[in-house]
Amino acid sequence: MILLVGVLLFIALGGPAAAFERLLAERPELSCLDRDAPRTEWKSFLSTSINITLTVACFPHMLVRLMAARDDRSLRASMRLYPLALALLWLPAVLIGVFGALLRPGLEGKASDAVFPWMVGELLGPQWAVLGTLAVLAAAMSTIDAQLLTLGSMLERDVRGVRRKGGERLFLLGVAVLTFALYLAFEASEVSIFGLSNFAFSGYVMLFPTLVLGLHWDGLTARGAVLSMLGGIGTLALAWLGWFPTLGFQPVVPGLAMAFVLAWVGSLGGTGRLRRPSAQATNRRRP
């Protein structure tokens, strides 16, 4: 559905060349990654590239699916096809958002969340707008379902460990209060789904140092891993609030740098190193 709407969008605007000429003439700021930065601002481009590239590797549900691969061959095939699938889905989605803002001025903040149903209704009619919205919700539900199952499993393992110490109820109460506080914070703000996902993606990137160092550095300790995740997310939050210098980058960059530094600092001394599974356990099959 997203691909179909993207194609029809170009047809309605007279083709790709005419569409981009109109975009540059009427809304040139929409052609920038950052509306407040020049078009060639490399810091904005680098920040976005880091955010989009590294976050996928840290999605909990993606890690579980990769671990479920039957062998190395199927795992490599998935990794080869994923960038192509990502480009085919993300490029039309970005174009729909950009040209939707061109065709319907005033789509700012939460109002921008309605751009896809409005675009489908304009190009295909109201009956297709309902179908298009349902298609997007179905695709989102697949991802959300996988995330909830994975995070629920992770949370249960954490609670199991807390249960042995007698703090199960307090732990669950803390999680519930934190979740509700985050909901109220975003509900009171004018942030859109895109803004919310951008913040969430940046948060996932803070897990990348622990992931990559845990795989490739024998010196990483449990203390370093925990300090890396907490310090990275804390730095990210401070940068989003404007309380931590970003040097022109998006908040994800200083947060990621801090996470790497704290992983190294927290691992100094070498006590409490992470236990690694044996090669026989991790390499059950070879193609």
C-alpha cells in the first residue's frame, strides 16, 4: 500500500521531476534533514545515519529473530535482503510525508500523524483510505506484537531474579509508575509519532556499545555494561532537553559516545566479566 501510494503521488504531481521542482520552489526547507541546518550539513546527515543504522541491530525483537535462524546461511540471507526491504519501504514513506506537507500545509506536530490516511483518501478515494489505514495498522501490529512479546519475556526474567530477593511487587510498581509517567509526558507534549519514534530509536542506539563490546571485547564487565546503558540514556535525555552540549549533532551522537566511554571506564579493573557461552553452544551449525 505504501509503495502504491508513493507511485500514485508522483503521477498526481506530474512525475518525479515536476514533483521535486515544485517542492524546491514552494517548500525548499522540506528537502533538508534538519530544517534549521543547511542542505549540506554533514553533522545532521551523520547523526541520522547513525540513528537509523544502529537502532535496527538493537531492537529486542530483531535480535530474537536473528537468534532463531537455523544456520549461518539463512542468517546471512536475511541480512542481505534487509537493506533492500528497508529502502523499498522507507523511501516511499518519507516521500509521502514530505509531499503531504507540501500539498496540505499546516501538518505540524501531532497533526502530521494523519498524513497517510489523508494522502490515500486524496489519491484513491475515501473507501481506500480506510483500507490503507488498516494496512498500516496491520503492519505496525506485527512489529508491536513482536516487541511486546520480547520485552515481556525480558521483563519476566528480570522479575524472576527480583522475586528471589522478595522485591517483586516493588519492581513491578516501579515499572508501572515509570511507564505511566512517560505516557503523561508525551501526551502533554505536541510531539508526533515521528518525533516519538526518533527518541525511541535513539534510546535503542544506546544499547549498541554493550552489544558490540560484549561480542568482541573480552574485557567488558557487567558493571561496565550497566553503566554504559544508564549513562548513555541519561546523556541522551539531557541532550534532548538542551542540558548537554551536542556540538551541532543530534542527541544520539553524544549519547552514543558517552555510552562507549562509560563501558570502558566501568570495565576498568576487570572484575565481574561477562560470562560467554562456549563456541559449541553459539555455533551449532555451519553451512
